[in-house]
Amino acid sequence: MFDKVLIANRGEIALRIQRACKELGIATVAVHSTADADAMHVRLADESVCIGSPPASDSYLNIPRLLAACEITGADAVHPGYGFLSENARFAEILEEHSITFIGPTSEHIRIMGDKITAKETAKALGIPVVPGSDGEVATEAQAMKVAKEMGFPVLIKATAGGGGRGMKVAHSAADLGLAFSTARAEAKAAFGNDSVYIEKYLQKPRHIEIQVFGDGKGNAVHLGERDCSLQRRHQKILEESPSPALNAESRKKIGEIVANAMKKIKYRGAGTVEFLFEDGEFYFIEMNTRLQVEHPVTEAVTDIDLVLEQIRVASGGNLGFRQEDVKFSGHAIECRINAENPRTFRPSPGQITYWHPPGGLGVRVDSGVYQGYRIPPFYDSLIGKLIVHGKNRNECLMRLRRALSEFVIDGIETTIPLFNELVRQPDITNGLYDIHWLEKYLGKS
């Protein structure tokens, strides 16, 4: 087991990782920018190191400074959390070159799954169902038109690198294709420094279903069920639940086994998430995230498995602590991402939290790194906390979630809590009848 883990992240996920380390008796090192000097994860760590000014490029994305922090503190492992360098293959390689363990997959797997074309080809070769699309990159508008006409409109043009909805445009007809193609390439170049794109069939009313997987790097792998992440705005998830109200036991078992077997074949190490679009009873692979997900607590709630603790155990050389038959699913869980944003315009709302009262009670969990008096900096993602609620069934979970949201008070800034108070009372949400386009349509009408 490791002696000291440096957490190369900030906010709620840094605190979440810290807690797992503490339970394992591992010392922790927090890194922070000058803007995060008073952050909770910094206050509670055994050691802390300032690694630069507020821009992420000068701090949380600065590999030489993170490496120096490891050497100064004697950290023998790094947990990247999510975002920042969590899916940077070169970062993982550099750490290994300096005899520091990267708590995550191998750099090879990060690299394979980080490029969406390669990931799709790999998934297909492993027997995972994929969305119909182009064979690799589409370099010109003329080539794009040929592929789109053969496939049939509408089509989705997507950046081969990155994610989060950037470099992703829909062409509903041939007349739309030229602008969609050029815009997707321009966005991809600006966001990822890579303007290559590919084309997929655009599904009309799909659900976004993701399968949580876990492997030990030795050929053992399991799935931990699915999460339904269909409630999205501009391809950004805002609410996740498990199990999905759209799946039955048979489809859940089938896709879970397909994904787990694929991870066994490649000897995948650590936590990963294989994401699908689901429509008319069929699954279509879209990407794999080779890291811990924001929504991992949903899976923890229904399986009673600490994913971060298992990440650390496996990275230290341990075997997978459970078999597929040991994974038992219990009840229903929902997570709401609480952002410092206007609940209508989604404009970021940094500033000082003047009052903070999180909900409590049976089946209620709040993951957050903020506190009363904390000033939210304007430099980073607007996520300030996650409300996770668990119940014996979906109805109990929704009732508990409504109660918890009504107790959640944050003053001094705007948050998305009022939006969630609305959403959990909408008939389509309570009945589980929503797809990835539902939220944007609802916001457009309200």
C-alpha cells in the first residue's frame, strides 16, 4: 500500500479522494493554486503545496509543478480525480518514469480510449455495439457529404479528441452539412488543438446509459451496473440515476457482461465508464472515460462499494476485491449536480457563500468542498457540490430527493437548486420518460 498520495485536483473530488486515503491510513498531499489556498481539501490534508497562479495551465495542468510537489513531499502515488490531467496519457507516463504510481489505467489504455475514432474501432473489435458512422476521420466537406448521404440524415459531426459537447454539431439535412462541418472543426481546434472530426448517425430520442466497470489489470474485471445520464444540457450531465428506468433486467445483464468481458480481454486496470446511447432496445457505444466519473456516488449507493478505495487498492498492486457474483444491487439512487450558476441562464455565479445548510437524514449524502464563508473562485468549473439520495425504490428515492432539496440552503450566490426543485416534480421525470433532448426542450418552453 502507498505511504503518501498526492491528489492532483481540487474541490469536492479532492476531498472525496482524501477521505478514502484517510480510511486506508495513507497520508495525503493537497496541491492548490493561489485562488484555492483556503479550500477545504487544503485545510484537511496532511500536507499542502501551492503549485501556481489561478489559471489551470499554471497550476492544475502544470505537469512539472505537480512532479516537483511529489518530489518535495515524497508522495509515492498520484490520484488525478476527474478532469484536468486525469485522462492525460503523457502525465501517467511521466509519473511512472519517476517511480510514482498513477492511480488509474495504464497510459496505453488512456491513449487508446482518448481518441474517439481509435476508441470506437477498439470497442467494435471487442464486441461492443457501436453507432453507425464513418470509418475514421472525415477530412473534407466533400467526403463528409458522401458519408452523410450514404448513412442518411440527420448526422452528428464530432471531434475525435476531447468531449463535453465541444466540437459536436448536428446536420439535419444536406443544406446544414457545410456549416456544421466547418463549425465542428473550428470548435475542436480551439478547444483541443486538433480539428479532426468524424461522423456518426444521429439518433432521434436516445437515452444516455453508461456502464461502470472495474478491473485489476490482471485479466479480472466486473461491471457495477448502469447509470442513466440522459438529463443533459448542451451535452453536459446535470442529473444521474441508477438503475435506469429504461432498462429491464435482461438488457442490463447483457450489456454489463459484454462490457466486463471486453475489459477482461484488454486487462483494464482501475475504474472506467463505457458510455452508450440507447434507443429502441439497442445500445450504441459512444466513448469510454478512463477515470472516475463525477457521478460515481450513484453507483456506490446501489452497490455499497467504495470505488475510490478500490482504485487505490488496485493501483497498489492488489487484486480485485470482489467477483461479479459478489456485486449486489440494492434500491435506487439519484445524484443532482449543484452548480454555482443561474438556474435559468446557467451563467456562472462565483462569489462568497454567506450561508450553507446541506440536507441530512437517512439515505442522503452531500459531496462538497465548500463551507459557509468560502469564496468560489471564477477560474474553474462551476460544480460546487453533489446531492446523492438513495431509497429502497425509485419512488422512495424521488420523495427523499424532494425533501432533501427543500432543506438545501445556499445563500450569497445563485445555484441550480431551484431548477432541480422544479424538475423532480415534472411528470416525465417522475415517470422516467425522458431522453437526452428532454431538458433543453423543457427549458425552451419554460
